[in-house]
Amino acid sequence: METEVLIIGGGTTGTGIARDLALRGIDCILLEQSDINSGASGGNHGLLHSGARYIFKDGETAAECAEEGALLKKLAPHCIEDTGGLFVAVEGDDEKYIADFPGMCEKYGIPVKPVSYAEALEKEPCLSEKAISVFSVQDASIDPFMLSLDNLADAESHGAKLLRNSRVTGFEIRKGTIACARVRDIRTGNTFFIDAVQYINATGAWADTVARMADAAIPMIYSKGSLVITQDRISRRVINRLRKASDADIITPGGTVSIAGTTSVEIDHLDDIRATAEEVDHIIKEGAAMVPELSTTRFIRAYAGVRPLVKKENGSGRSISRNYTLLDHLADGLDNFITITGGKLTTYRLMAEKTADMAADRLKNDNPCLTSTRPLPKSAKGEWTEPGKSPKIWSSSPTAGDTLICECEMVSESMVDRIVEALKAEGAAPDLEEVGNRSRIGKGPCQGTFCSFRLAAYLYGKGELSDDQGIFQVRQFVNERWKGFEPLVRDKELMRVELQESFLCGLFSMEHSNELMKGYDDEP
């Protein structure tokens, strides 16, 4: 295969780069080893930062977040719930930090307004009675899956191509130039080659892994951040703890739920990224100081993502800048390799623009960036990722015979049909994982216990699954959901686990020893 630019990594930055390049008329292929947002882009808070969190440690990042956040609200409003945000200090928090907060926000152009406790409590009844100071900021929540899928859809409409389940396994380098990338199709095992003029490494936490294939190296620190999802939405707004950035100091509303976190734990490898029971307990305890309801509410999932931090100075974890790093790799003797990593979800568009600028300059393409002025169109790819959309549509105009497949999130057969059509249009196999990634199926309180089998049965009926494919896919689907529920199992949730085990193992014989499962994922 031949192209002008090969982009490696299908997160928000990678899909943003694909759209930026395609709008400039540059031919590009986006390569992703799994599915869109399978890395850090799918394991974050879904927070569109006002920038206020970074004013004391990272003013440049704070200012970029403020500017880009305001821009995205204009250009991609369908991906954003403009909730507004509060910064809340409670008894015992640093009073000097509190006093300096508004001045530092103003220094970096971040709108901020003091709010009385009475007014704050009227806006957010969930706040602790121990709150001593409250400020309002312009935070919002954003759907990272819809954002990436819509960027991808617009990129494809302008000529970009997507290759999923395809992993780079090496590069052929000749006289300081990458001649081609060697790629393996994960599902078939076949190897093929992509010949590009420029190669962009947008793999986030895997940036060093890919760079080393090109005989380059990027000194990185991997900071795992864990989060928990509540069954119900706790707050109307984003609520931040008014203190130096620490653990469990953000609660972000997302549709019908709230997301609380996060942590910062250095890890040595990227093999198995998941939240632990200890981290969950820590998040709940710390978060409850600001929002007491966290100590009694029900949680349906815990998950983790990895911050790809480039080590430029002495420091670790939270002490390293959240700004992005753009490398031209000329010092590594490469003239057609670019790496973009680090940064924030909020600044993804800016990161994509700067990366595309470098690639376009090398290609002698002087067409300007359009993503700062052209609205991001809605697409069929991302429409069903929005929490709360499915029940609104199904309840407002129910169709006779349109049975619900997922009762928790009210995803119906007709909605699955539309997702399957979209997947097939891009050459993807409409299996349980793919349909789940593009919908709310499996993301409600039952975490796939019932809807996984309903979805498999429906896909069998449509001829999309055959033989033993369904039982294998159900097992993998439920195991993936279990990874996010296991850290939450305690007290009454043990009854739910017993029900799930009885259903999956007792009724459908999905025990670990099942002969049908040999050769597949060995997780119990």
C-alpha cells in the first residue's frame, strides 16, 4: 500500500491528525492495532478542562486548555455537555492556595467567579457541608468516543483510510529515511507493507515502543490513572477539589452517570492496565470529603488509563508537565518520522494541528489548517455512544417489534442494525466487541450479563455470527466488563456477582474449564 502519510494510533490525536491532513488534501492512512480510542483516549475522565487545574504548576497547559476548550464548544458542541464547573475547598485545605486561586486564573486568561456556599449548595446539593470556598469555572464534559469517531468520519469523507486491527511490527530504514512500515493484520496473521512519504507516531503511551522500531527512543514515564463510574448522575456540573492536583479530586458528569477520580501511579509496563480495589477505596474516601454521597452511592465500573509523560527533567508522576511533546526525530537521523505524545484530551485539536503542520511542511503542502474554523460534522459512527440518547429515542417513538437488547441503556434492535451497517461500511466485522465499542451496550448496571447473550443471539439471527463465534465473543465481552467490576465487589455487590456467575456458568456453561474455550483468552 502507498500513501503520503501513515498515522499510527487511532486515539483522539490520531483521528484529529487524519482529519486535519485530509482537509489539507493530503492522502493518509490511519493505522490502529485495536479499535478507535482503545488506549488513553478511552480511559479518561471525559473532562473538557477550563485550565484552572494547571494554573500553579503548568501555566502554558492551563492557557492552552482554556483556549482550546472554548474553541471546541463552538466547533463540536454535539460532543460536549457544557455543564460548567466548580472548584471546591473543604476544611483543612491550603488557605493560601485558595486565596491565590482567582488571581492565578486571571493571569492565564481563565474565567473564574467566586460563589457563596449558599449559592453553590443550591446549584449542587451534593456538596459537603464542610466546604469553605467555592469558585465557578468553565469546565465541561466531552464524549471522547463520539469526538474520535466523528473526526474519523470527516477524515474518511475527504479521502483518508482506516486500517484497524493492524499493528506495526517494524520499519525498513534506508539512509536516514523510513522506506516502509511492516504491518501485521492481527485477525488473520498476514503481514503487509505500507510505503509512505511521512510517518506519524501518535500512539500515546506506546510512543517509545514504536519509536524504538525506527532506532529512536523517547524517555517516558507511565502514570496510571484509575477512575470509578457511579450508577446515577451525582452532580450537574464538574466538581474539582480546590487544592494542588492530587488523587480523587475531580467528579465529572457524563450523561446519566458521574465519573470520579483519578489517581497517579507509576507503572513499568503496559501489559495489563486496570484499576485495583485499593485504588477504588482511595478514590471513594478522598472524593467523599468533597461530595459525601460518594461513600454511599452504587458504582458500576472502575477503569484505568495511562498518561504518556515524556521525561524532560527530574521528576515523576504529577510533577511532570501535562503539555504535549512534538518530536521531528532529526536528531535520531530520521527525516520522515514524527512523534506526538503527551498532552490533554482538551488540546487534541491543537496537537493535531501542530503535527499536521510539520508533516505538510515536509510534503511542501502549503494548504492551511482548517480545523480551527470548520465545525466538526456529526456522523453515524459516533451517534450511539452518547449516554442517555438511546432511551430518549426509544421511548419517544417506539417501533412495533423493536425489541430492547440492552435494557440498562435501552439499546434496541434497530439501533444495533444501524451500528452494524456503519461497521460493515468501513470493512469491520460486526462482532460483540465492535458493536459494544460504538454503543452503550454492556455499560449499564448489569455490565453485559444479559445483553451480551441477547446481542449474540440477534447477530446470529442476522447471519453476522456462525458456528461457535457467539459463545467465544460473549466470554471475551463479559470478561472485559468483569475487569472493570471486580475492584468494586464488596458487601451487597457480592449478590450481584453470584447472580452473574449462576447465569453465565450455571445456565450457559461458561466455566473456565469449558473445552470450547481452549485456545482463547485464559482469564477465568
